Amino acid sequence: MKPLHWNVNWDTASRICCFNRHYAEHSGYWEKTEFPAALSAASSSGTEITFRDPVTGKPLFVAPRGRSFEEFERESHHHGWPSFRDEEVVRENVRVLQDGETVSVDGTHLG
């Protein structure tokens, strides 16, 4: 799904999501993209943000739901990357495997 939203680096996304089963991007990477500006704009307009599979483009998470933008941003800062709650998961497109790995239904590594 090139180009990726928020000027996320394709090589980084591909390495993490397509050629890896255990690791994530480095903590805080999201803060170096255009995502913080998009979050601010969405917060100002009250519009939820859809996070998509970087390979297929399918929606995976819609945030914030059940919490404020401020809570979403605070929890994401705390965890080091966007952090989602159960009500934000697009369940028809996301699975949690027995070992705890989260993947898209198409096999993209999410966490």
C-alpha cells in the first residue's frame, strides 16, 4: 500500500510487518512521522483515525473509541507506539494468535 499514511517509511514497515514475527519498530518511531500532526488535526475536528494494514490497506484499528484523543495520545506515548483498546480493533481483520502475536487476517505482523 504505497505510499503509506503519515510519511511512514516503507522499508521500515515492510521489515517489521512482512519479514518479522517478534519485533516492532523502535519506541517513539511514530513521533518522527507525520502522525502527530494528523492526530492533532483529527482531535480538533473530532474525527476518528483509521489505521490500515500496510500491505492490503484493510482497516485494522479505528481510534479513539471509548476514550478521548488525549487518552489515546497519552497511552501511545507511554507504550512508545500507537496503543489500541479492544473496542478500537476491527475484529474481522485482526487476529491474536495463541502465542500472543497480533496479525492481520492476511498475515501481516502487527505486534
